[in-house]
Amino acid sequence: MKQLLTFILILCAYASSNGKILMKPYLQALSDNSVIVMVETDNQSPVTVEYGLSEKLEMKAKTSFFMETDKRRNNTYVHRIKLENLNSNSTYFYKATHENDVSDVVEFRTAPISNYPFLFAVTGDNRSNPFDHSRKSKKMKRFKPLFSIYTGDLCYDGKYGSWKSEFFTEDELNLISEVPFFNSIGNHEGSGQNSKAFLEPANKLSGHNFYYSFDIGNIHFIVLSTEHSVKPGSEQWKFVAEDLEKTNKKWKIAVFHEPAYAGGGHGNNQNMRKMTTELFEKFGVDVCLTGHNHYYQRNFVNNIYHLVFGGGGAPLYTPETEDYTQISVKDFHYGIFEVYQDKINIEVYNLKDEKIDSFQINK
């Protein structure tokens, strides 16, 4: 009996020392002095991230907390490891260790406080098409953006298998291991357990996992959820009003999935249009970044650019022209924003490396 117990204990010890990192670690919630490393593993043992300004990786941080996925068999765990007290506008290196499994060393950059220009990328609606989504991820990476904004519908149905096969492709992981992304959830991935596990907001000031705000440089971003109520008097409406009133940043950019102004496809979200006219216009929002309609479109209404980035890989729709529409393109695409103190240059590319739109916003 003692021999059997000893054998069982040895097996348990062996099993506990062979936890796996299930995919390449990736980055969320970038700021000028912090970032969150996301690491999916097959057990709850803490993850350690070594990091530093050189590949010597002089510093360490461990799991702050983890979220469980709803994988059909043997749930997995997505750990959050927050790297804090970083220098702004600096390149850092990091690697993750989970028991005996170690990731590759990769690098990222922290956000600037007052250094310009910097680049960020925009894309959305890549669900159902991992091939073109991967092509787009590779092309975005070539620009070396500081971070990316995703406008939702990352995968078809929010199931674990859809997330892993449609969104977390090899090329996407190569991108987001170095370029943190912020995401407004769409109607396809939704706000279920896997979205909670795989996505971490920049902050919890709203008290909600799926709408929040953050600042990078001279831009205030507010990320909203059209999967939750945005009607007047709702918690999200109150959050938007209070948040936009407090910010003193020069530029204000709103991110949400279903557009307030668009021509063709699914059309418009009337509740977001009401929020736009009563809150965004009042508080001087400059740009709305949306998806949902699978095409690129630039609309301009009452001094706000309403840009539809819905061509990340999902089946394309035919856009229609409204009186506020400036340009429409039916093609897979992504955007690159070049931010200065008093202007933002916006260029949109298709997957043939053709520039399908280019314009500048001045302030």
C-alpha cells in the first residue's frame, strides 16, 4: 500500500511539473508605464514573466489572476501578468514561464507621453476567415504599430474552438505578442466566458469588463459595447457622459461595433446614433471606429468621422452611399493612423498593398 501511495505521489508531482503554455503569450491594456501579458495554460499554477530593457530580463512578475475558459474538455486558464513601473516610449523584452514550459523572448514598446508621431492600426470583423485574417495580421505587423484597435467580431460564435482556430492564428499571435490590442466586442464573439477569459480591458473604471476608456499620448479612447444597453439612462450611457466630461485630451476617439452612421449592410444602430448626437457631438469626439458592416466606409457627420472597418476577413457586403458618405470600398482592409500633436494621418490598405483611402484630420 505504501509503495502504491508513493507511486501515485510521484505521478502527481510529475504531472504538476509539466504544465503547458498553450499558445504564444500576447499583450493587452498598454499604457505609458504598464502592459498586461496574457498567457493561456492547462492548469492554475502561476505564470512568471521575466522582462527588462534588454534581453537579460532583469525583472519578474507573476500571475495577478486568471480567467477560466469553457473548453469542452479540460478547461484552460488565461493568466494576467501585469508589468508595471515601466519607462514610457521604451522597448522592453519579455518571456513567460509556466512550470517547465518557457516561451520565446519577444519585444514590445510602451506608450509615449509626449513623443510624436506614433502609429496605431485598426481592423475588425475577421471572423470565419482565418486565411485572410492571417494575411492582414502579417501586413499590419510590417508597419510596427504601437498598438491596435479591433472593432469586434473576432470569431464566429464565441466558442473556444472558434477563438482558437479563427482569431488566434499563428500570424495573429506573432502580431499581438508584440503589438497590444484593444477590442470592442461584436455580436459574434459576444460577452460569454471565453471573451471574458481571452480579453482584458485597459481598466475597470466603468466597473464593467466590456466598456472602458484609456489614454495614449494625446488621445482619449472610449471603448463601448453595443452588446449591452446604450440607451439614455443606461449604465453605459452614464459612463460615457461622465468619462467624456472629465477628459482633457486633445483627441477623442470612440470605438464600438455597430455603427451610428453607415450605408449598406446591417445599416445603423439607432441607439448609438442617439448617443452620438447627444454625447459624442457635445463633448467633441473626433472619430468613431466601428465594424459590423463588412466593407470600408468613411462617413462625416457634424464634425465627426464615422469610419467602418469591417473588412478583416468576414464575407464582404456591398456598401451603399448615403448623403454623409465620402468613400466606400468593398474589399478586405486595415487602417494605419499616424498621430501627431495637431493632426492625424489616416491611411487604409487592402491586402494587395493598395491604398484605398488616405486623409488627414487637423486640430
